[in-house]
Amino acid sequence: MSRFGHWLRTTAAVALAGVSTAAAQTPAAPIQPMDTPQPGVSTLFQGGLGQYSVPGPCPPTPCGPAVPTAPTAPVVPPVMPDPAASLGVNAGPDLPNLFAGADAGPTAGLGGYIDNAVPVTQLRLRYDSAYGNNRPDRAEFFYAKCGCFRTPQGGSQLDANGPPLPETNVDYQQLSPYLEIAVSPRLSFFTNVPIRFINPAQNANASGISDLSFGGKYAFVYGPTRVISAQLQVTVPTGDTFLGLGNGVTWLEPGILWQEQLSDRWQLFGQFKDIIPLTRPSDFTGNILNYGLGSSYMIARGCWGYVAPVGEVVGWTVLSGRELDPNVGAVSAVGDTIVNAKIGVRIGFGATRPGAAYPTRSDLYIGYGRALTGEVWYKNMFRVEYRLNF
């Protein structure tokens, strides 16, 4: 190589080394954003690695001026009318669910002596213990005409089929199994087979089947708070009249039963019946009116059941027939009026059942009745009753 070529190569090497040294000593320029960053908006950066973006801060600032909007009205649910308001009943919003029974009728009556107006399917077992019946053959309502009017030779008063001695007082107990079957919410049929135990003061004690009864009821008024039913009961003479277990009369007993639900806790109920003899085995047999009015109120209730005190007044008026006065003999019973006051409590067992005919599946009644008048069927009575409904 010529001397000129060596000089050229040496000069190029020195120049390249100088450029490299200057580049190593000069700092790199900072990476700058391409646009001014905006809050909430991704910012685009330009650097040695190319373009990339970083999200802005939150919450974002709205772009442009805010546009006013009309306020949205709150959504108000529609007010449902109280179904009892049109009926004039003082009831709360829980009225239909708490005491409306099957097919929108009220629950069955909670009384202890007045018949239930609501047709239902139930099994009832009732026990009565009564004291102080001083005229048991009055109108032959309790038992038949005193056998003391029948002479040993078979005199003219052969219709005297009751116990043989003039009676001054009868205490008795009666166990009454009762079955009712509702074939519809408005119609039911029932039967009652009482078993009687009597403790007379003059005649012998006795026990056995008394007079069987059966019948039906139809609710011709059936609404959420009111039921009015027509009831017809027939009583047939199946009890032994000589022992004082029956009266020997076939009775037809039409009646009207009424029930009003004043609130989910408060009931009113009543009855009016005419006890008509279809047969007249003696001159003692009479026609009797029966009537009553009662009320119950639930003072406590819960998932365990309920407690409802009950008050009732029940009366009878004899329209025809006779009776034995031991001091005088046979006398007229027409106009005799007997009024009893009944007080008690009904206790339900288990949680209430909305829409059912009974508030609970079963309940128990414990009560006491006392005569308020001089004429009596009994002076005092204690009643215990258990009901199971289906």
C-alpha cells in the first residue's frame, strides 16, 4: 500500500473514534407527550420506543358543558283498596288473610254453646256436666212424662213413659261425639250421638245412649265477613225413656244461624230455632223456642295458636206443654222462659292457617253456664269441648 493509502486509513479511524466519544458524553433527550394530557383521557406519548398511551385519572371530567336534565319523579306503588272498607268493617290490611276462610267466607265460630253458622268438616267431642234440673219433664224436653202418672193397673195415663217416681232434682253428665262433613263451602251435614249419665235424687242412676240427632245446614249468605245459614235438625227417640235417658219424642228443629266478623280478632254470632215435636206421645210434649247471642275476641295469638274469651246468652221459651210440680201435680209449662249466661275461653293449637275454615287445626273450649231465671233446665253447667277440623 502506498504512503497516501496508510494516511487515509489512519485519518478515518481517528475521526470515527472522536465521533463515538462525543456521542457517549452527550445526555439523551427526555420523552415528550405529543399532546397536552387531559384528566380521564388516555395520553399519547412519543419516544424512542415509538408511540404508547397511559390512562388518565378517575373520575373523568365530562367533556363540554353539562346539559341540564329534568328530575325523574319517584315511582309510587299503587294503593290497593281495603277489601273490607266497602263492607263497613273495621279491619286492617291483613283482614282477608287472617280470618277469611275457604271460598272467602269467615272462619268458623269460636263460641261454646251457640251453633256454628259456617259449614265445615269437623270432628267434635263435647262433655257436659250439669246440676240442678228440678223439672226434668218440662215439655218433655229433657226426659219423658213422669211414670208416676201411670197407675199399676194401667190407668188412663198410659202416655207416662218416664222414670217412675216424682223427681225433685236431676244431675247429669253427657258425652256427645259430633261429626260434620261439608260437601261444599256452603253446605254441610252432621250427626250427633250423645251418651248420658243421670244421677236423680228420687229415681235410680242410669247411663246409656240418649236421643240421636242429625241434619244439615246451608249458608244462603256467605261473604268475607258474614255468614247466615239455615239449619234443619231432626232428633229421634233412641234413649230409654223409663231410665230417663231420652224423651220419646221425634223433634224437627229448623233454625237460623248468624255470624259476623267485625275484625280479624272479633266475632259476633247468634241463633234462633224452633223445636217442634213431630210426635206427641203425651200431653206434656211441647213446642219450644231457642235463641242466643254471643261474642268472642282473640286477646292473644301467634305461631303457637290463639286465646279467645267467649261470652254468650242463651234462652228458651216454652210455647206449649206441661210439667210436673212435685208439690202440686201436673201444671202448664206455657210461658216458662229460661235464660242462661255462658262464659268461657277457646284455645287454638298451632300456627294460624290463612284461607282455612278454622284459625287453627284444632282447639279446646272450657266454659261455665249458669241460669239467670227461676225456671231452669239446670242451675249450673260445665262444658269442655275439643274440635278437630279437616
